[in-house]
Amino acid sequence: MIIAYDGSRYYGWEHQPDIELTIQGKLEGVLSRMTGKDVAVTGAGRTDAGVHSIGMTANAHIDCDLPAGQIQDYLNRYLPEDICVTDVSYVSDRFHSRYNARGKVYRYTCWVGNLKPVFERKYVYVLEKRPDIEKMRKAAAYLTGTHDFASFCGNPHMKKSTVREIFSISIVQKGDKIEFTYHGRGFLQYMVRILTGTLLEVGLGKRNPDSMPALIEAGNRQEAGYTVPAKGLCLMQVDY
């Protein structure tokens, strides 16, 4: 399944005990209703509370012989209006949305217009000043490649490796919006939001672009920038 959702009112992707409002929980509920059996849904990642998606990938093993198109229609009929399954296909039993993923693309959107974004306010982070895009691009160049991103990890109790690979970071202004697009093999908890906050501090003159290597080397979350709000973040696609 490829799933688009507005994460504004949800407690993130992952199913949680006693919390009904999760994306995974809603999908499992409708699939279980369709099949008459409990169904577990596996996602390509775990978007946090308030984060959106255009291209989340998920898989489920179901005992059902309906055509994929009918399954998609059933899901969209009973899912809430802020969740849409944009594609359904049958795949190998061995397919795993998370383990088989080769990369993910996230986009963070900031608003720099003079007027308030009334109809986009839930999907953009409003900046009071316009950051220097060229300085942010210079800093971003240091962040691409394979590094230990411990300084950009929001989980202080992380026991697994914090080494990740970022293929590219694009920073583009489109009208009143500045879009930060991150393409990487995988990302740590809050990593994209911390990277964006750090790059914005560079763009606003609070950091030097050339300070990025030392920041990576420090391996200390306290040395990096702030965590920008969840609402500006969207998972665009998952690579396989």
C-alpha cells in the first residue's frame, strides 16, 4: 500500500496501546474489518505526531482473494477523510516495507511570505525572517554523505548505530515557500527536523556554514540546532 495522510490530528504512524488516533491503527482497523481477522500492518518508517505523508509504503499479510483495486476501494471507503490509500498491489510474501527500503525522501516546508498562510498553516513553518539560502546550501554540502549523526538524533537513549547516509539535500525557494528536501538511506528520530533547525540557524547568521564538520564530530545533540515543528515535515516517497 502507498498511503497519503494529513498527520495533524494523529499521534504519529505507530500503533500505541490505548491510543486510537494513529495511522497504523486506522489501517489495521479497516483491514481487520474487511477480512474478519486481526491484521498487522508494517510501515516503511515511523513518522512522528503531526508529520504528514504523500508516499508512505506499508504491507500486510491478509487472507483475502479480492483484487487489489477492490481492496483499495474498501480502504478508502472506511478510512477517515485525512487518510488515502493511493495504490495497492500484491507483492512477494517476503516483501518487508522497512527492511527492503533503500532510501526515503522527506521534505520540510517553511513559509517566508508577508501574509499569513491561512489555508496552508497546518503544513508549513512560518519564519519571521528570510534566511540566506546560499549559506544554508553551503552548510548542507557538509552534511551529505555517510556520517555519525548523533548530534542530530532526538533520542538520548539510542542504543543502535547513529551512522546514516544522506544522498542529497536540496534547498529551494518557490514563491513564499522554502523547501528543504532530504534524500537518504534512513533517518534517526527527529533527524530531519533537527537538521532543518540547524540549517535555519546558519541561514539566519547564528552559525557559520563551515562549523558543520565540527558539529558532526562532536556527537552531541546539545551542540546542534533546535527541532523545528512537526507540521512542516512530509514523507514524500520510499525507494525500493
